[in-house]
Amino acid sequence: MAELTPKERVMRLLRKEPIDIMPFFSGMGMVVMPGIEKAGFNFPTIHTSAERMAMSAIESARLMNFDCVVIPYDMTMESEAMGNTISLYAESEDILYPTIPNKIWSTLDEVVVPDDILERGRLPILKDAIKIIKEVAPELPIGCWQLGPFTQSGQILELDLMLKGVFKQKEKVGEVLDLMTDMIIKIGNYLQESGCDYIVLREPGVAADLLSPKTFKEFIQPRLTKILNAWKSPKLLHICGQTLPLLPMMAECGADGITVDIKCDVRKGREILGPDVLFMGNIDTYTMTCDPKTPVQTSIDHIKDMIDGGVDAVMPGCDLWPDIKEENMKACVDTCHEYGTKPSPAVGRL
Amino acid sequence: MATQEELLAKLKESVIEYQDDVCKEASQQWIDEGYVALDGIMDGLAAGMEVVGDLYDKNEYFVPEVLMCADALYGGLDILRPHVPEEGGKVKAQVVIGSIQGDVHDIGKNLVKMMFDVAGWDVHDLGRDVPLENFVSEQLKTDSEVVAMSAMMTTTMLGMKKVINMIKEKNPDVAIMLGGAPVTKDVANLFGADGYAESAGNAVSEGIKMIARLREMRSKEK
């Protein structure tokens, strides 16, 4: 059975080298309430300190037997560093991720990325969190991520400006996307230099139920390609929503692997990509891991079906919603490890 | 002088082709010619939006196009709506709408809102990032028949369940509509909601289909 550490397993998989068992990992949120509680923190406080971020990530992974830790948790770090104010919902009883309720810029012309962005807001704590994780949990690989340029622009501007701008202000939209692209490259480089083991470019705002494949090709693909080419391996590309029409283009962007969410039929996806592309996904992160009414067996069957459908690793299709049903969550991880002993299309076994 | 058919075609086309100026001009002309304002809304603007919905379903239009069509429609609606006479004594239907706390996106919410605006409802728009209890208090204050909520993020959608419970506890007759990218039909059923729109995109489809049903009902009444 398990011969490799989670870090060895994931790093080998990302190089398409043979592994022992299928890892359960992700490039998106893997922090869960039992881990946060075990570390002794409240949800709103884990986003603002390196130690709380690192320890809640490690405890989540160790309790659930995840094959990775992933930081940061929220999508507002860059926007905050550009001057926006975040809402942490510190008073709320619910689990709410930080957001930017009001943006400082109201037009495409106003966007400026400060030269010293890496020194601003909470971005500096990421290098410290990575350092702590490396010391405390050297067996776990550290995944970091950056939003893609289109989705990131929605964190600093009203998204409808960008969406309509695709037709009405093509050049301006292009300029904003280029500013975001350069910033994302810079922050990704910083994360890699700080020691993250793999990085994910996630661009959920461009699925084929929102933007046309033509717009994707014209506006998005060239920039995703530029970013991925500028980062070191291993690097993954994730898009949520309807991705089947986009998969061939996603495969050309220069990522070492492609990840998708529950709206993508993995069998069809595998057929489109062929057997050699590292392809991962796509757990339903509410029904299978949170819903108190889902029988454990249903979650187990979901994982088996995904593996039979041709994924190289089972991965949550989105951030795990932290308020998990532990029994189902553990069953998902165990099934991935136990059922994933056979070679997958792109990755052999030791 | 343009015939009624010519002007209706112009209203409809201007929505489909997202030409706000043409839509405003045709709406003004419609009023100047003395035609019935509600006919212009339903058989011109809403009919155009119905075609937009088809184009969206066929993957010919995507969200950017639909947003621009909606802008054109509102341009016309702002001109036509004030000329629709209030129905004597009849209380207008009301809806409370908003994106729930933790969610600062409102594209889906605004598209569903359009459907209620076309139908001439009184819309109480709470905006976005709305604390859960505000939906409940606004519903109680206005006695609205429908509460429509959206969440674009998986992480915020569970809040909907709480709102539904709070509202149904106080007023079981309220119809509740859910929409937003992560909300599936199963989840909507599970939460006890009465209506559902799958995504910003499906909010478009669903919203537009509701417009189509309104138009059908109206043609039967005629």
C-alpha cells in the first residue's frame, strides 16, 4: 500500500511518474472546520496571520488524511493589496470568506498595480506561512494558487464592466487583463520562490456558460498561456463550470495538468484530452462532502465513478466547503487511496 | 408614421441586437403614436428578450451579450413603464430580491430582477452582501409574495437555507426562488425552496422563460 509520503506521491504524479496510490489533493481550498477547531482558531481569524493559516491547513490535512495543504484560503489578497478594504465577517456565525464589498475603482481606466504589491496587505504573510508548514509538516506538499486575470479583474472591478467591455471596450479590457497577467506572474513567482511545491492558475469566471469559446480564445487563452509559461513546473490550470468546449484550448495553455469541477463530465473530458494529459477532478463539494443527508456509500460510489471515469487524481471540483460531514469526507479520501491502486490513464503505479 | 407592427419589430430587434439608442427611440415613438404601453413592453421588449433567451440556450449568445440586451430593454422600459395605467384597486405583486451575505456578485440577481421589472412587480432590491435577517424583515415589512435570493459562491449558499427556514416559519405562503452558480436543483429541493435558477446563465434562461409564461397568460386574457 502506501510507500510514499504525500509530498513524494503528489510531486511524482505531477511529473507523471509512477506512484503507489492515488493522492487526494487539490489546488484550491482544503481547509475544514475540524482542522480549524483542532488548531484552536475561529474561521474569520485564519486569513490574517501566517501561523493561524499554516496550522489550520496542517491540522485539516492531518485529520482528514489529505495529500496536501493549500494556502491562501480567500480570493481577496491581491485586491486588498491594490487598496481595497476587505470584509472578514468577524461577527457572523456563518462561515463566510472575506470579500470586497465596495471597490475603489468604478471604471476600467483607473486600475493601477502598485510596484511594491508583494509588500502590501496580507501578501507578505504567505511566505511566512509556507515556511511554517515546511518546518512543521515536511511530509505535506504545499499548493498555492492565483486567480486568472479575468476572475481577478472581478475582484477589483464590477464584473459586468469586464463582461460588457469584451464587446464595447475591447482595448481597455485587454489592458486591464494585461495588468492582471503581469501581476499574477509576479505573485506566482513570489510564491514559488517562497517554497510552494505546486501552483494552480484558477480562472472560474470564464466557463463556457459565461463567455463564448471565441472570447476565451481571443482574450483569455493568450494570457493564461503567458502566465503558465512564466511559472516553473509543476503548474496546473483549473476552470469551473462548463469546460468541455474549452478543454482542447486549456490543454494548449502550457499547464502540466488540467482540473475541472462537477459540471464537466470526466469521461467525455478524458476522451477529448486523450490518455496522456494529466486530468483531475471533480468532487461535488456540497452533496458529497457536506450534505448531512448524503449516505456515506453515495460518496464512496461518487469517488469510484470518478476514478473509473479516468481521472489521474481525485480532486475537489472547487474549494472544499469547510463545514464538512466528516464521515463522508473521510470516506472520499479513503476510497481514493484504496480504490486508486491501479494505474490511471496518464500515471502508472510503482 | 410607423405602423404598430413595424414599431413592435423595431422594439424587439433593438433588444436582440442590444442597441439601446434604437430601443429608446422606438419606445418614445410608440408612446407618441398613442399605442398601448403594456403591449410595447410585452410584445416588443419582452418578446425580444425571449429570443435572446433562445440564443443563449443555443450557445449563440453568452452572458456579455445578454447583459447588453438587458441594458437595451431597460432603456425602453424606463420610457414605456410610466405610461402603463395602474390597475384600479389591484395591489401590485411584490418581490424581495438580493444576493446573500458573503456574496458580492449580483449579475444573476440583476437578470432575475429584470424579469420582475418587465412583469411590473414592485421590486424591493436589497442589493448584495445582504445579511440573512434582512430578507426576513423586508418580507415581513412589505408582505411580498416572493423572496428571490442568489449566491454565486458555494461558500455562501448555505446561508439560503437559514433564510428559507426563518421566512417559512413566520409566513409559510411565501414563494422562495433560489439562483446562483453553485445551487443545483437538488440543493434547492433540499432547502425547501419553491423556485430555482441554476446559474447566472440559467437565471437568464429561467428568468426569460418566466417572461414567456407571463406573455402566454396575457395573450389568453386578451
